[in-house]
Amino acid sequence: MTDSFNPGNRLIVALDVATRRRADDLINRLGDAVSWLKIGLELFVAEGPSIVRHYIQQNYRIMLDLKLHDIPATVEQASRRVANLGAELLTVHAGGGRAMLEAAVRGAESTSQLRILAVTALTSLDQSDLAEVGIAATMDDLVLGRARLAVTAGCHGVVASPREATRLRAAIPDRFLLVTPGVRPRGSHADDQKRVMTPEQARAAGADLIVCGRPIRDATDPAASARAIIAELAASK
Ligand code: C5P
């Protein structure tokens, strides 16, 4: 694994659509404005691994957001398959434990381009949800503890909400990637995201890459929306 990660223009567009046709439509409207795409469970389950190859062949960089959580041997093999597909970022749940995270990293090491991002805690959970699944820690401590685990297990980064970005950035090494969804350009709708930051704020809080979906997908001019975010990211920090 080389240390030099090039974040490109720092914007990852979430392809939150159900079919390749819809994804292609969005990408055609984006033109050459973006370089990073996030493929999540819906599109991956609907279209299979060929959707990843399809966009890599078109020179896009891929974050595969599968949030893997299984026994280490299974995650290692899945990670190896993702590495062979050519994706550059793969998400796994930090809650799967050290051995699982190390296995994901081993799988990624079968190629030089794949990096493992740990999801610390789903942003859909609150403190009472944690208690219900037997976790007594506060959400802040859980997120920080899992981020530290991800670092020592050899992962390459974490996915975190903008709310957590500043605190995490101070606690993790500079080279460790911080990827932040929940980002909204100034003046756009928050949708169901409860705590949003502008791209500029997320970058200032230490995000290396930001994930943005609906504000681009649902814009009248998605390319203009993406370009405005990229310009904001380039200007900040
Ligand atoms: O449309 P929006 O910009 O809110 O999309 C954000 C994307 O990031 C979605 O694909 C969502 O699933 C994902 N995500 C998130 N919060 C997390 C992890 C992933 O919003 N903690």
C-alpha cells in the first residue's frame, strides 16, 4: 500500500438510485464535473459487481459503501474481491472488532489501490438505541474508541458525521482519511440529515473527502451543483 493518496477534487457523489439506467442518466448530466462516485447497497444489490467495473472503465474512482460486518475470514475474502474490482474505498463496520478490521485490510492489500474505511456508528442510532443493543458507552466515546481501534487495526480512514469531524481529526493521525456525509451546500435542503455542515465547514473541520447525494442528484443542473461544491472545497482550508 502506498502512502500517497490523492483525494482528487474531494467530492464523492452518492449514486443513490435503484438502477444502472438511472445512475447513467445522472452521470450523463454530470458530464466531466465529478471524478468520485459512491455505490451503495441498493445499486450494488440491484446491478451486481459489474456496475463497479462499468464506472471504473469510464475512469471514475469508486467508494463501495457495503458496510461489511461478518466473521474475519468472510470479510477478508469479500475485501479481496472488492480490491480486484478496482474500487478505491470500501466501508466496513468498526463494530465488527479488531480481527475483522485487520482481515478487511489484508484483503485490500491484495492490490495497491483499495483503502478500508471504518464506519464508527450509524448516524441513525441514538443513545437509547445503543442501550438497547447492550452498549453502555456514550455515543461520543463509542465513536472515538472505534476510530482509534480502526487506526490501530491498520484501516485507512473512517466515515463520520460532520458533527464528529473536529473531535475525531484531533484524535487520529493526519494521514488517516476522514470521509464525511451529511454535507449540504449553503441554502440547500437538509432532507433527513439532522446535523449538516456546508462543504467549506466540513473541510475546515478536517474532512478529506465529502459525500453528497440528493443536493446533486435532485438539482436542476447537477453539474453546476457539483462544480459549486468542488469550488467551495478547493477554496476552504
Ligand atoms: O443525499 P445525501 O447527501 O444525504 O446522501 C448521503 C449519502 O451518504 C447517502 O448515500 C447515505 O447513505 C450516506 N451516509 C450518510 N450518513 C452516514 C453514512 C453514509 O448519510 N453516516
